[in-house]
Amino acid sequence: MRIVTVIGNRPQFIKAAAVSQLLRAEHSEILVHTGQHYDDELSEIFIRELGLPRPDRELGIAGGTNTSQTSRQLAALELVVGEITPDLVLVYGDTNSTLAGALAAAQAGIAVVHVEAGMRSFDRTMAEEVNRVVTDHLSTLLLCPSQVAVDNLAREGVLGTVELVGDVMADIARLMAPRARERTQALAGWGVEPGGYVLATAHRAANVDDPQRLALLVDLLTAIELPVVLPLHPRTRARLEQAGLLGALESAPTVEITPPLGYLDFRTLLCSARAVLTDSGGAQKEAYFAAVPAITMRDRTEWVETVETGWNVLVDLDKDAALAALERPLPSEHPELYGDGHAAARVVSAISSISALGS
Ligand code: UDP
């Protein structure tokens, strides 16, 4: 089959890296990069480190509001899909690129495969939630990372075929774990010791776009007594600068700001951290894979299993709750929640059987 895969941002490069090579062994894949994340730190490095094939098309569409970005991507993808006439379009996760890819395909009468289907935060103020819900309802084949995702889709009565495949990010995490572990000595470069620091990331619109919330975030990060390594997302850096808050963070003696890191550096830091303090979906999960506790700076999460098993605590931007969460003992159980590291193979075999679905 001829398959157009649409990717656009950092987590999608990681997810596509897990699937692309296996997919190409059986099908012809045309990788289309919308351009949502375009700089080296958020894009190129993942192609180099994770062996993601170089995109065949780069649309160069970034910036603007979610609506404007999605609509420009949709218009460009309509042309790509019209020209390539693929048998199906494969999309990942919950970004504007996901929605634009799914909609362009559905409107052209082409089957949509959604990897990481069924995730819900039940918070429709999040652009990502809107993207997920609409994409799932447009999809022909919905490939879920967890049983909770399957159950969510059953409740919503989606029309497509739903399958539990596991989490493709877990595949990459397993694959890269030995290399990340070998690099523990690199921690000295960030001035930290194993188990003696917190790895933090923050970039969700709800935390960084409102200056008052951003001030709470700075307050929380600077209240932690342990060293905090903070690979700073460009969006967050820009918002901190606009709000005049970057200086407070830069001058905090415990906060070590770094540029966004490559996958390996990030994993190396994550695996040896005392805790991961984050508003990222991917980082919550990766903390779980590495059996490192997560403290999530949101009031809900799609990855509910991590909370139910006690490995993740939702603190929103409540400083005291975050400090208390850091003191919690580790849970004694660590069940395998997101598959056995072979989710990508299941994605490919589900795709290969799609012609039998009569799409
Ligand atoms: N990540 C990285 N370097 C960083 C921060 C994150 O490689 O400096 C990786 C990490 O593996 C994480 C993934 O990017 O799981 C997703 O990141 P992001 O927080 O951008 O997206 P989200 O998961 O919130 O959609």
C-alpha cells in the first residue's frame, strides 16, 4: 500500500521513528513533515538520533493560532493527498498536524489510521483534546496504547475499528534504554548526580500563555530545594521573556536551564532523576517506563494509569502539593501498562490487514 504519514512535532518524530522502518519493510511510505516544529533542537536531532527517515515533503507551516495553523496545514495537505493519492493516511497523537492530516484524508475519501487513539483528558479547553476527539471520529483504524483508551472509544461509539497495540513510545524507550544508561557519566555535564535532581519540562498553553499561571510555574520551580534541570521549550522561553520572568528563573541558584535536549540526553537525565516534574504527556509516560516518579503540573491527565498506580501525582501549579509529592515513597508495584515494546509491529500488522476491512 502507499501510505502518507503526517508528522509535525517532537513527540511525533519519536512515535514515527518507532514505526517507519517496520512500515517501510511492507509498504511504501511518504513522510510529510508539516513544519509545526522546524528548528534543529525540536526536529532535526530526532531524525539523526532515532533513525527516522528524512521527510519526503516539508510543508514549512508553523506559527499562528491553532485554527490558522490547522487550516493552512489542511489546505497544503489537501494538495499533497490529491497528488499522491495514497491508500491511507497515518497520523500520530493529538497535534494540529494530526487533525489536519486526518481531515484532509477523510475529505478525500481516504482511510485514516490514528496511532495513540482514544486518549482523553476530558478537558475540551485543551487544543490537543479537540484534535484527538475529532481525529478519532474521522479514523478508519484506531490503534490504542492502553485499555483505558479502548474503553474511552467504546463509550464514544466511534465508527472505525479499534485495536489495542500498546504504546509506540514504549518501544523506543526500551530500544534506547541501554544507550541512555551507558551515558550516566554525562550527568556531571549538567552538574547533577544520579537521584539528586529533578528533571522539569513545561510548555502546555494552559501553563505558559497566561502570565499569572507562568508566575506560579516560576514560583514552583524555584521553590524546589534539589537542583532542577529545565530543558526550556522555545514557546516557554518566549513567554517567560514577554512576561519579564526569565531573569527570575535564570538567577535561581537551583535551576539549571538548558536548551531543548535530544532524545538520548533527555532520557539519560530522566532515567536518573529523583522525579520528573512536567506538563508533557510524553514525559509522564517516559517517567513511568523508567520507574521514576512523575509530578504533573496539570489538574488532569490522559495517562490515568500512571496516577492510579501511584507513579504520578497531579499537582497543577500548586507549589506545596509539588513539594509534598517529592517526599512520597515509591510505590512497590510497577505493572507493565503500555505494552511489551512491540507496539510498532502491531501497528504495521493492523495496517497491513486494513484492506481486509474493506476501507
Ligand atoms: N523530549 C526531548 N527533549 C526535551 C524534552 C522532551 O527529547 O528537551 C522528548 C521526550 O522524549 C518527550 C517528548 O519529547 O517524551 C515529547 O515531548 P513534548 O513534551 O514536547 O510533547 P508532549 O508529550 O507534551 O505532547
